[in-house]
Amino acid sequence: MAMRKKFPDDFKAKVALAALKGDKTMAELASEFQVHPSQINTWKAVLKERAADVFSGSAGTSAKEYKDRIEELFSDIGRIQVENNWLKKKLNF
């Protein structure tokens, strides 16, 4: 049984944008990117469907939100390490 090939999101976007551009046929794009034409059509449809999300800000998390979340997680890790060290001392490990 053949494994499905997984493509990175940036590759999918590149192929979908090339398809939307319309200066090459699906067969040319499929040959160039080594992807089946129906897959290109799928990615193109997804890009069209979600294009507005790029401008709405609802498509993903902002860089500030990621940074805040990372800081929060590091803080949690530090707290847990302190708790673990305290417990090890109390239990004589």
C-alpha cells in the first residue's frame, strides 16, 4: 500500500497561487510541481475559499498572541520545575 505524500503548507500555497494566476495549464503545473491536477484544483479552491481570512485577522493567531502564549508556557514550566524540586527534597529523592 502506498503512503500518501504530505506537502508543506507553503508549497500548497505556492501551487494554488500559480494555478490562480492562470498563465499555465493544469497539466503544465502538475508537471512542474509533480502534483496531480485534481490536487491542484483542491488547493486552489481552498485558497479561494479562505482568502478573506488573511485580511480579517481571524485566520490565525497573531505574533503577539503566540509570544504571550510562549511566555505563559515557560512560566508554567518554571513553576512546575520548582514544585518538582521541592517535592523531591520533601520525599528525599
